[in-house]
Amino acid sequence: MTALPDAVTDGTVAAHPLTAAGTPLTTHLPDGILLDAAQRSAAAALGAPHRHGAYLWGAVGRGKSLLAEAYFEALPTRRKRRVHFHDFFLELQGSLGTRRTPLDRAVTRLVGGSRAILFDEFHVHDVADAVYLTTTLRHLIEHDVLLIATSNDAPDELMPGLWHEHFVPAIRLIEQHLDLIEIADGEDYRGVAPELRPTTGFTAGSWVLGAARESLPAIDLTTDAGIALTVRERSQGRIAATFDDLCGAPLATPQYLWLAEQAAALTILDVPDLRTVHREALLRFCHLIDVLYDRDVRVDVHARAPIARPVAAGVPARSLERALSRISALRH
């Protein structure tokens, strides 16, 4: 196995060429954005030189994507790629499955000639991604591709529970080769500054209280991978489905990504009180909200109860907090 590059001959850690002079990311922030003390501290750490990149993490709504995107925009190269974490691995899995490309070669093809990659919203739901993630990280480090990742989770908290041990090799690569930058807790700006949020896409949606719609007949769809899913309406880029259709069925992130590709707007019907939903359905709901938010798909929720935090959900806390923060941005 090839040794990963890190130190130069005098024992010091060299700066990546794209970051050697530092990166003044605050000059690339949108007009009117004022950072609090914790955000300014994180911005200063992010703008400093890095050897292989940085892992920016912290609570929901703390501006991680805002800072990372400003930093990425300021990097002095056009050979860079911003990609949602799940999109990259869905593309990678497709290459492995349909083309039967060896994993190392598939990663090489997807990275291409990029000198820098931004993985926004780095969170792991699928144990199958463990090997893919480790191989991808090693490739980026060995080929001196600058990696910037944002996440709600500290590295050691990725994929908690039964499958955590499968992610230990990837976690150790992150901890050893990326600069870990935490944005300290503070206000969730998605909830307190609605005037700064976009008015289209996900945040144009709503959380509406009311009785369930009259029962609609099922419409069966089949994803590109041959997975069946059920919806209730489909027309002109709009899809409607019940909570049970999407979260009661054994669906996963790849199916939600496919659904997001089919719809500019999604209506979720008959959503129960979240405090009564069992663990698996609630976790799927969190994953669905992640995908819709990441892909900026408008979502309108017809619910039986106001947005509420389940007391004993059994769902990883960061996943739940992220989903609740995102749906709090909906009109309700």
C-alpha cells in the first residue's frame, strides 16, 4: 500500500499549493452577511493554509455551507468540483454496477483533473459506502487533491451504532490528514433570519396542518435501478406521495435521490405526528428531507400536527436535529 503524503523532509507539514498564501474567504461572502464570534473564528481557521484540506463541522444552521462555499469560490483554480456527498457516491455506485469498473479506476474517473473538491453535507447513511469512502479519501490524499467537507458530525460520530466500526478507517484518514474545524454552538440562522433565506426551491415550501386528503389511487414508479416505489400524483414536474409511501416502505437514499431528479416540487401527504413515528420511518423521513434540501426541491407537507421534536426517537441526534432545522425553514 502506498504511503500517504504528509510531512516534508524537515518534519514540518507542507501547505497545499492552493492554500499556501491563505484564502480570504470573507471577501466572497454574500452582501449583508454578518458573522458571529464562533463563525469568525471558524472562517479564520478555514482560510489558513492546509496540507490536504479541512473538515468543517458543527450544529445545524451555523453557516457551514456558507463559509465552505465562500472559501471554495476563493480558491485560485478553475479545476474544482463542488458535489453533494450522496450524489458522488450514487454516481460511483452506478459506475461500479453498470460498467463493472474497478473501484480505484471509478474513483479516478470521477475525480478527473480536479485539484479541489468540496463535499457539502457530509453524512453517512449506508454501510456499503464505508469501503468507497475510504478508497476515495486515500485517492484524494495520494493525488494531492484538496478536500473541503462540511458536516453536522464530528468525524468519530459518523455512522453511529452497529456499523460504526466499518467507518473507522475512513474516520482515521479524516482525523490524520484534514484540519478539523468546529463552528461552536449558537443561533440556528435558518430559523432566526428568514430574510436571508432563498425564496425558491426547498424554502418556498410549507408545513400545513389539516386532515388528510381524500384517498388517491396508487401510481407505481420504477427507478433506474429497478426499485419500485409508490406515489399518488405525478404531473409537470410535481409529485405527491403519502408519508407511508415514502417512509413506511423500505426505501433508502438512492431512491430519494432518484425521486428528487423527477420532481421540481414534492408534496408529502398525511404526515403523522412525528412524536408517534417509529424509528425506521422517522430515520427515512430524515434522509428524505436531507435529499430534498440538498437538491433544493420544493417540499409541501400536509401534516396532522405541528413540527415537534420526538423525545425518544432512537434516531441519531445529529440526523434528527438537521432534519428539524431544515423543515423549520418551511412556511408554517
